[in-house]
Amino acid sequence: MKQVDGGVCAVKGVRASGIKPGKMGLAIIAAEGSAAGVFTRNKVTAAPLIVTRENLSNNGRLAAVIANSGNANAFTGEQGIADAREMAHILAEQLDVPVELVAVASTGVIGRKLDVEWIREHVCGVVETLDSTPDSSNAAARAIMTTDLVYKESAVELESGVRIGGIAKGSGMIEPNMGTMLSFIYTDASLPADVLEGCLKRSVDKSFNMIVVDGDTSTNDIVLLTATGASSIEPQVEEFQMGLDRVMTELAKMIARDGEGATKLIEAHVRGAKTENDARIAAKTIVRSPLVKSAVFGKDPNWGRVVAAVGYSGADIDQDKISLAFASGDDIVQLVERGNIVDSSTDVPGSLEHIMAQDEIVIMVDIGLGEQSAIAWGCDLTYDYIRINADYTT
């Protein structure tokens, strides 16, 4: 497996484009094939997700995606559903594809009526620029950004020759539950919808469902996976799963790193848990903890907050068996070994201070009770997070 350039347009059979003239953005991806999706579990579900889930459930295929930024079209009632359907209809006419094969996604402010006329006015221009170049994928990735500071895309080529590529957006309101803010993944493999669904759910659980920026689950979380079949290759499912995991994990880490106001990426490794669920909830609790996140921002080696977070996570633990270490790059500092604090008279304080000053910090916890492990990603909690969200609509 090797990393390749091009995002979604690294994949045969995919064309993309997008515009972002201001706060509003519009992205279009055209590629037909079998498809699967995962969606938010927030009971306040945005209108475009309702429409897309219905289309996907009825057909198991997609021909195109239309996504807007700047307005979530969430908590907008029947009018919101009608507007989402109209978005699909507008693109279906432009591309001459069945409207039921068009997926719709939105991101932005909740509770405001969607400006469908703005979308109608700009669709033609975006469709006219659809292309299969790396710049085209880049344009689509930029178009769906809101508070994101960087666009997010990743692509790989498997040993079989199959390619998998994706774009994503997400910076705030991030603790996904069966999705992330927005992510569109494509492959030129020849695979049916049921195989795609199984692979997608497994990848989401390892990647997007293991990131936390602020602990809020969005109303608009959606991940779509479409297989164009343009390579005519039917890869082994295990190989495809590995490639999909790689792409989605890279996108997930990009989202965590680009959390609103973030200055540091936090990676929490938990092992030695009795169950996989124990490992997952312990890892996510570490990166969710406001006290851990604040300490990381302040470069404060207050490692006791990590132990406390693991203790209240809900995982089965024995405090006399916990081990803890912090790392960055090749530097590792052991802080606790099976419940015993490492002698602070050593050079631990200086080494830990050096690690806390780095841009990426790995927190490693061994619960010491079993064989299960998990990794979660998050970011520090900064003054800028408060500033961004205090005046988000004003």
C-alpha cells in the first residue's frame, strides 16, 4: 500500500469541484456506483441526512453528492426536507441522473432556513468545472470547510491496484457517533453495497468514532463510501479494509489536529483492558477531558488528570495495576508503573516538560487487566476555542 496524491480524484471514475466565495460554499462530486453510508445518532437529525439515508436505503447506489457549507439545514422542519430534496433535484437535472441517486449534505449554522436560490444560482458553474485533477478534489474539500483552517484529503493505492480516496471537513462540534462532520470516500474497486457497508462501519469505529474535539455530536454527521468499479478489480476484503482504515484514520487525525483553536494533537493509547469497549471508552475519556485538554494546552505536566479520567471513564480498572507514560516522537517518559509513581528525583520532570512542549503528544495507559487496546485522538482546549464559539453567529 502506498500514499498517493489527489484525494477523491485519485480514484478512477470520480469528478469533483467546489466553490467557497465567502461563508457559503458548494461542493459537487460526480461518480456512480454501489454505495453505503453512516449517519449521526443525534436525534435531532438534519434534513439532508434524512433525504440521503432514504435514497441510499432504497437504492444502494449513488451517482453524485451535493454538499453546502455555511448552513446546516438542521432543525428546519418540513421546509428543510423540501429544501434538501430540491438540492438533489437541481443537481440531478444538471447531471442528467436520477434524483434518487443524489446524496445531499450540509454543514454550518443550525436552525436557519437554507438559501436554496444561492445554491441554484451556483450549481451550473460548479458542474461546468467538474474534473478529475488533484486541484478538483482540493476545491471540493475547501468548499465544505466552515471553521476548518485546513482542507482534509487522503488517498492510497493498494497492492491490487485499487485506489481509495477521501475528503472530510470537521473542526468543532466533534465527537462523532457513527460518522464525522462530513466525509466522502471513493474507491475504484468493484464491490457490492453490502460489502462496502460492512467495511465502512468497521473503519468508522476505528477512526471517526475515536476522535473528540469538544464532546458534541453534530446533527449533520455523515460518511459516504462509493465504489465506481472503474478499475474492474475486486480486491480481497481484508486488503480493502486495510486501505479504507488507512484513509479514514488519516482524515480523522486531520480533524482532531484542526480542532477549533487547537495547537496540539493528543493521541491516547490504551491497552491491557478487559474488553475492547473498556479500552475505547478509556481512550476517548482521556481526549475528551477538559482538564487533560487544558493541561496539554498549558504545557502543564499534570498527569494525575489522565489517571482520574481513566478512573471515571466507566472502564473496569484496578488503580494498583495502572501504568502511564507520555511520549512525543522517540521521547518516552514513564510516570507510573503498575500503580507505583516513578521516582520524581530522576530526570522525569525535565523530560516531561520537553514532551509537553511538542505539537503532538501521545498518552499511553496500560490498564493491566487484559489484552484489549484502542487509540483515540483529540486536541487541546484553548482560549481560541471559546472565542470561536462565543461569536459563531455574530
